[in-house]
Amino acid sequence: MNHFPYTGSGPYCYANSFAMMFGDHAPSTAVIEFATGSPFGMQLVGGTLPFFDPYGWVPEAGFDEAQRILGWTSTVTHGASAADAMDRLRAALADGPVWAGPVEMGHLRHQPKMTGPIGADHYVVVLDADDERVVLHDPQGYPYAELPTPLFTAAWAADSLTYGTAYTMRTGFRRVREVAEVDAIRAALPAARRWLSMTAGTDMPPDSAGNGAAAEGLAKLAEGREDFAEVREHLVAFAVRVGTRRLADAATCLSRAGLDDAARVAGTQARLVGSLQYPLVTRDGATVAAILRRLAPTYDELAAALDTAAATAAEAMRTRSSSPVT
């Protein structure tokens, strides 16, 4: 099956929020997501919590690098009390919308079924705020959502999340140079390879695993544990959906950059991760485990493909630099 790019809904909250802030000059969300490094790996945090993103990666780890690659800059601030944070937010809104997060999605009660903290991170764009309510574009599918200010500040405190600093926001988005999308893709490749190598992730809990070992570890959980229900819900509702889309977008980006072998591997990964959804929903643990074991060796395959591409590019540069001028 040939790779076919995906367009549609999905949990791309920070990529969509960045695209809103970039405005008319925004690259595609596929390129934004690619530039954060998110598609390049898998992790099993603490041996039980799976994500189809790099070992030790959290969204904030890729934001500054992604902006640099894309030719943008912004100012990030955080901390202080809820009251001080709201004062800072209202002041910033005088110059336009504000990018905020991570926030605890469970406090965003404009979303159905949200009644309190669930440990889920999210990013939004705030449009207006006063003592009573906050107006925001929630990229989960809720433009111009209104939320009571106390609920927003509870979400913005991020105290139920495993990463992030309370009341973090980005303002002053400014384009410092024009970057073609294909050039941004190529510029993101060194970071992609670094994330695949699992050397960038630090401070991981005991029993954590990455890449092939993470896939193998999750396979064992899927076929051997009676208390897999919570992990299954996390996979079905979030991890498989976002992981598949990241990999599909990675395949598209790698193909645009002419890295056909790497694009083929990423496309294979996208199909494998996407194919997990049905057996997870139907509680077919044996099929889930079999798919994950097929996925496990592809991380080394992708690393090898990127290494070959880098070596080819370096050789081409050496050849050009050594050619006589005529």
C-alpha cells in the first residue's frame, strides 16, 4: 500500500495552536509537528504508559527548536500566582491572542464529559479574558469557547500534569526569516535522528523503555495483564490517534524532502500504529501484541534510513565543494 496523506480531525492541539499564532504565514501543521521531533520514537513510561513519541520527549522539549527551524520566535513566561498570571494574560491580550499551555484538559468543562483532572495536557489560544470568563479557541474542536475564569486558571495551573510549569504562555510571535517548508523539514532531520537515538531523553522513571523495547514491552502488557483496561483507554482515546497522524505526517514530510527510504519506513509505522485501533477497541490483545512486535524493529530501520540519507547528503556537499570552478 502506498502512503496517502491524511487530512482530518485529531489531537494536534499545540501544532494547531502554533498555526493559529503564526497566522497567514503558518506552515502546514504536518511540518510544525515534524519540526518538534514528535514522530521519531516510542516510549513506555515507567513500563506501563505508552506514547508514540520519542523516549524522554514531552511537547515542550520540541517547541523552541521547532520555532527556530520554522523561522519564528516568541516570548515564553510562566509561574507566579493565579491572580498575577491573569493580570499578565490580560495585559498580553492587549496586543492580540495568547498561546497558553500546557493546561489540564479535565478542567475544560466546555468539553463534554470533562468533570475534573484527568492528567491530560492540552494547549489553547486565548482571545479574551476578564474576572468572569475566558474566551478561547480550543483546537480540540471548540472555537470561541467560553470558560469561567476559575476553571481556566485551575486548568492553567497544570498541577495534575507530569510536565510543564504553571501559567505558561507565549506571546510576541514574530517571523524572523522566511523558510520554505521543505527546507524546514531538512533542517529538522538532525533533531529527529537525535530523538531516535534515545540520547535526548533524561530523568525517566524506572522501568521505562524506548523504541523497539517499548513496543515489545507494550505487547507483553496487551497479552498478559488483566488490568490493561486503563492503558487500553489511553491508547484508544489518544495515543494511537495522535501517534498515527504524526507518523503519517512524517512520511509525507520525508517524501517531500526526497528521503524515500525513510518515508517508506515512517509510512509503514503509520499503518501499523493505525491498525492497532480496532483490536484495541475489540479487546483483541493477541492481535495488538502481534502488531506491536511487527512495529518494534522499524525504529532501527528508520534510524538507518536517516543515517544513509545524511551520509549521502554529506557526500554530495563534499563533491560540490571540491569541484573545480569553471
